[in-house]
Amino acid sequence: MESTTILNNVEERHVEELDTVTIRFAGDSGDGMQLTGTQFTNTSAVMGNDISTLPDFPAEIRAPAGSLPGVSGFQLNFSSHDIRTPGDQPNVLVAMNPAALKVNLPDLEDGGILIVNTDAFSENNLKKAGYAISPLEDGSLQGYRLFKIPITTVNRAALRDEVKIPSKEIDRCKNFWALGLMYWLYDRPLEPTLQWISDKFGKNPEVGKANATALRAGFAYAEAAEVFTTHYRVKRAAITPGKYRKITGNEATALGFVAASVQAGRPLFYASYPITPASDILHELSLRKNFGVKTFQAEDEIAAVCAAIGASFAGNLGLTGTSGPGLALKSEAIGLAVMTELPLVIVDVQRGGPSTGLPTKTEQADLLQAMFGRNGECPVAIIAPATPGDCFHMAIEAFRIAVTHMIPVIYLSDGYLANGAEPWRLPTMDELPKFPVKLKDPVPAGTPFFPYERNPETLARSWAIPGTMGLEHRIGGIEKEDITGNVSYEPENHMHMVVTRAEKVDRIANDIADLEVFGDPSGRLLVIGWGSTYGAITSAVEEMRKDGMSVSSVHLRHLNPFPKNLGDLLGKFDRILVPELNLGQLAMLLRAKYLAPVISFPKVKGKPFKISELTAKIKEVYED
Amino acid sequence: MSTNINTTDAGNGQPLVKLNRKDFVSDQEVRWCPGCGDYAILAQIQKVMPELGIKRENMVFVSGIGCSSRFPYYMNTYGFHSIHGRAPAVATGIKASNPELSVWVITGDGDALSIGGNHLIHAIRRNLDINIILFNNRIYGLTKGQYSPTSEFGKKTKSTPFGVIDYPLNPLSVAIAAEATFVARSVDRHTEHLQMVVERATKHKGVSFVEVYQNCNIFNDGAFDMFVARDVKADRMIELEHGKPLIFGKDRNKGIRLRDMHLDVVDLSGGASESEVIVHNEKSPDSYLAYMFARMEYPDYPVPIGVFRDVEKPTYEDLLTDQVDGAIKKMGPGNLEKLMHSGETWVVD
């Protein structure tokens, strides 16, 4: 439906209530789409909607303007009820240029709202996007509610006499103009963004004024020019009462590690080498020096993990963070931490692989690398957060396991969690686990000390740090004699130590919660997920259950070892479906461990599951 | 480095008991080949330790992989035998976490300059207050006789039956280029000189890089004999001493002069004047001369030993501690609840 006609004298425009809206802002990577999306998200969160976001940006910092690889998008889902994903299909697409239209149009729902900046549809830009004829003129957009707005022109007109900044700077405000328009369309207040502008541009008030003026102008244009016949309202969501903030997975991860340090009573040492999409954790933690957090930007991935191991040996919470390629480089050193039985946490914010792969896209294909990617029998604990907010709790859990069991822990986040945001209910201090570390006490010189003597329950050795009198000892990567920790090439001892290190990991299962089933504890179909697929899987299962189907799900946050009740659960369903953003890695582990006939549902496209993809697969497997 | 020198108090109110060499000998059997130069280095370091006034529990020896890297097992201190090439990175984590510790890196020519080259230069440029002792025997010993990055051009080894075609690295040139604040060289069998250099390295606040010529009597025997042997060393080596002219020779009749950006060996008994000879200044803010000295190789020059460079610069761990202290002073000690509740929050009833 074409809606460019301006309606005359319609005093009261129709207001329509909606449950859930999914919007995608798309433009050139220099167009400020991430900022626009973030502002809309923040405002919606403050209004009490439930939200979920999916930024989608290119790996190139500034790909050529107007080109297809340079398109940057930000999708957000806001709702009056509980939502868990950024939405399958946008209902609204804001396309700031032809390339953005070309890349994003296939995702827009049929009949969806499509807002385009017609000023950007120049011959040159059309060519760059690969359009022979302008799609605005060839009728190809008939299936959508198209709003053609010359955003650059109207933004210039609004700002020209108001602010004294160069016209190039004026044009850079057009994203705020578009945001203003969207605020009117979805009945949002301008105040949170105006406040943000005034905080952000305090030192540059003219630019601040320009952005504020653009925002107001976009809003006023939508209201006065009567482009739209309807505007929409999405009520507050009925979410658990409490105090909330919006948080991304990387922010929550960093915050969780600071919390772990506080709860363990040991300083945090974070060593990392910049890598997408993990670098934000380094940025966040480097701000937390007043918590005694030390951050170290190492010369490479190997140095980062080795410095973290050194820090652990010295009594700090040694932490390193990376993405898949970096995890590969750290393998040997992780083996050293396994051998020396030191607490260490390794964050892998997974991205598309192999090799450099798709740095800014999401994937879950490092599970088997985390599990097996080292020489020798080299087990580590593996955990994975399920949502951006859960990153906070699982970061604490990572160190709780590492220091309680004196073992390295790999924490598998991914690009989708790292950059996605959701409202996060702030936990109270007493909701957080406490696990004060007990270091080995000094002994008078000459008293024998056995560095590999073990706690009989966990098999953990003691944490004896340099600077402690009487505990001088030597550790290293050569096989250790149990108890004494001396170098040993004894055949029986090696077998014993290999088994002991495996048993140490297995015994973590005594110390983690049983899985909770979403739905009935037995039935026709069980869906098993892990990591960032939680939202899509849970929503899909919820939908199927509403349709009366006997479908349940469990979500694994502990992947090595598995929670104790997993084996029993597998026997209580006729069919088991394992959707993953890889070619079936968890499925392989489940088959190997439980001999369970699981059905793998892989997707490796650099994108998260859509709810509709999962419901379709669930139906297929259910009826099969 | 100069960490925690303390001769009067053990930190627990008790007077510090003077330790002796044996207190630094661990209960582990030393497993180097009989006749290896490593024994001499171990003995000198164990001998120097009690003189440093550092508590044994505050010492950490970190190593990588190779013959020399077995060293920590033989020291009755804290020790970490890490993985190949990575000792400087492990040591960085230890020192940055606890600046009170006296941290030592024991490494070899392959460990430090081949697989671990990257970590070495970065640990040096950060100027952590650690001591790096590089045992240079110009060969891979533990893997049984392949050439190393310091092996001479053309050398025939197990992996180069037709001769080495890589040009060797000079460890001191690398250290000076990476802005090391203390650079020295000694020889395994020059026991007193080695003790002096180790002691000086310990007292230096900042990174100390010491190359020790070490004989591998199995795979590269006599590699340094042509200049370190007792009967020739006076004419073929030169000892750098701060404030003293670069004069050498059995008869102290030869000197080193700088002319046209080039070092010359001059004959003081044959017309050259002592006033032309360079006076060594290890405190010079410029590293150029130290670099030129590092390039003096036999047979063109006498091989220099001693302290090439000893300058002051703030250390990494002090700067890091200052940032942490500064943040606490400015923002107050971290309050987790406050941090969680920061940013834009809203309440759902």
C-alpha cells in the first residue's frame, strides 16, 4: 500500500494497540544506525516494555559509503509481554539508502511498514546497491506500506536556520530526525533521548542542539505532515517487579566478573588481546580499577592467557577473554593450567568460523574446541550463559567453579549475547553466591608441604601462593606426582593423574543445580538447547504448548560436566531435538555420553534461530 | 630489579635469619648433563641469593622449555616451569598481580628468541621489575642438537648438515632495541663476574636482561672457547665498567675508539692516545653506544662483558598500581551494588 499522500485535516488519527513490534533501522555504517536503535531501545525499556535487540554490523569499520558490505542494521523487539528474542521478522524497516533496502528487505514481513530516505536514492547509490531501476519506481515494493520521505532535505530545512554547524554535520543528524519520526509513530516520549543528547554533547552544545532539533523535527513532521494515518501504542509489559537496567551480554559478563572478585574476596586480573566480539569486556573491566581490577592488554592471545595463569599462581582471579581464533591460540596454555591445577577462566565470545570466519556474526561452533581442543587428556569445565542478563550470573559461576575446584573454566558466550541487550532485573547483594577463597596458610619453614594434596570431596588441591612462608614449591607442565607435585614419569602415576583430572571435572556435577524442565517432565518431545538459543527455543516451545502439543525444553548452562539429571530426562521423552548454531556439536556429545538418539537441528548462517524456524522443525519432528 | 630488599625484618616481627646458599637448594636431583655450564650458573645464583636480603618465599623463578628451563626445580623458592617461550608472559602476570615478589625469568636462546621472541620484547619494553637471565649456548640441547637463532651463520648441526643459512640474532641488540633499562652479559665459568652481574641485575629497579654465555658440552662444546678461555680472554674480551675507559689486553695496551660512527680497536703502545678511548657510561640516556658495544664480536673486536646499560624508568607494575590507587582515591573503593545500579535504571511495580 502506497501511503505517500498526505491526508487532509484529519484531526484525530487512529491509535492502534499492539502487543509486540519489531523494528529494524538500517543504513550505511556511518549513518549512526546502532545509536538510533540503542536510543529507541532505551526509551522503550524506560517505558516499561520488555525488549530484546540484535545489532548487525559489518566487520569493516567504514566500508565504502553506499555499498552493500557497508550496511549496518539494528533490530529491536519491544513488547507488552515477556519476550526472549529480537523478533523473527521486522514489522518495520527504516532504510536510509538503497543498499540498506536491498540487504534488509527480504526480512521485512509482508505488508510491513517501510520507511525510506528518498534523498539517498541517487543514481550513483542505486548503482552501488546493484539496482538497475529505482525500486521506489518499479512497483517492486507494492507488497509493503511504503513511506517515501526526503529525510536529508527535510532535516536540512529544519536545521539550517537553527544551528551554526557545517552542512555536513547537519546531514549527520538525519538519524535523529528518523528516530523522532519513529518516536511519534510508536508513541514514545522524546525526553530520555533529549537527556542523553544533553549529557553526551555537553562540551559541544551546538552539535547537541542540532541533534535535539533533528529529533524534534522528525517527531513534528510525523505529527503535522500527517504522513501516517495511524500511530501505535505498545503497553507496559507485565514483567517481574524490581529495579531494571538495560544490559548487553558483554556488559553483564564484565560486571559479573567484578562481582565474582568481590564475592571471592580476591582481586581480578584480566589479560586479553583485542578481538571482535570480545573487546568490550576489556573496555568495561579497564574502567573498574577502583575495584582493584587490573587489566592487561597483552602482545598476543598466548601472552594474555599466560599472564592470567601467572596471576592465578600469584593468587589473583586470573581471567582471559577472546573469540574462537584466540581460543585456538590459547590451547597449549590452557593445558598448562589443567596440569598445574590453577583456577583460570577463559571467555570465548564465539563468532562465525573457521579461521577469521565472520567476525561480527554469531555462531556456537566452538563447543567441541572448548571440550577437546588441546593435546593430551585435558578436560576443563565448560559453562554457557543463556541470555544477556544471564551472562552476569554465569560469570560469577565461572569463578565459583574455578576456585572451588582449582580448575580452568571455559565460558562460552557468543556474538548474539555479547551485543544483544535486554532489560536486566538488578539482583540484590544477598541473591549473589558467596564463595570466599581460602588460601593455604603459611607454615614454619621446614614443615613439609604437599602442593598436590587434595580435598577428598572435590579433589581440588590447595591454592598456595608465592609470598606465603613455608609453602615454597615448584609447578609446571611436566606430569606431576600426586600429593608431592614433583616431576614424575612413572606409568602408574600418569594414569592415576589423568583419571584424577577427569574425575575432578566430573565431580563438579555434585555442585551444580539440576536442570529445570520448561513444560512437563515427560512427554512426546524434548528440545535441548545451550547458550544464546535459549530465547528462541523457549518461545517456540511455549507456542507449541499453547497449541496443545506435548513439547518441553531444557537449557544447558553447564556443558562439562552436564547436570546430573540430564541422563534421566532423556529417557522420559519419545523424541529429542537439539537445535544449535553449528553442525550438531552438542548433539554429538549427547549421543556419545548417553547413547541417546537425538535429532540435530543445525543452523550455521551467522544469525540466531528464528522462532518460526524452530516451531516448523518441532512440528516436523513431533509428527514424524 | 630491586624488589623487597629487607635485611632487618622478616615481615612477621621476627629478625630476618641470614640464609645461606643451601637454603636455596631444593630437594630435587639436578638432571643436567655432567659438565654442563648450567651447573655453574645455578651455583652462582644460589650463592648470590642469600646476599640479596630477599625472603625466600617472596622469590619466584619462572621458565619456559629447554635445558635451562629446568632451573626452577632446583631452587628452593616458588617456581613455575611453564611452556615454551612463554615465561616472560607468565612472569608478567605474577609481577603485575603481586609487585612485592622478586620475579626471575630463566630462559635459553631458543626459548627466548625463537618461539618466545614476541613475549621477550614486550616484557622488556614494559619495564617490569623482573630479572631475565638468558642462557645462550647457541644450540638446541633438549631436542638434541638443532641450530638456534643465535647459532653462527654456516654452522653445521643436526638440522643443518650443509650449514645454517639464517643470520643469527644478537640477544643484547634485541634487548637494547626493546628499550631494556638494564643490559648485561657474563660467562658461565667467570664465576665472580657472573655473581657481580646477577647482583647488579637484582638491584636494578626495572627490567634486567642478562645474557650468559653457557657452554653445552654435548652439542656445542667449546662454542665460546676462542675468547672465554683463560689464556686468551684478556686479549679477546673486554670488561665494561662504568666510568672507565674501554681498555683491554694482557698488557692493557689496546683500546676502543669511536670514529666516523664506527668503533675502532686502537693500539695504545703504537701511537694512539688513551684520551681517544671511549669512557663507558652505563647511565647514558642514549642507547646507541651500548648497542654498538653489543655488536662487537670476535674476531673483529674483543667481546664485551659487564653492564652495558643501567638506566631508570618507571616500572609497569608501579604505574599499574598507581592507576588502581588513583581510581580508588578518585572514585572510592568499589561498591558492587552501586555499580550494578549505575546507568539508566527503572522500576517495575
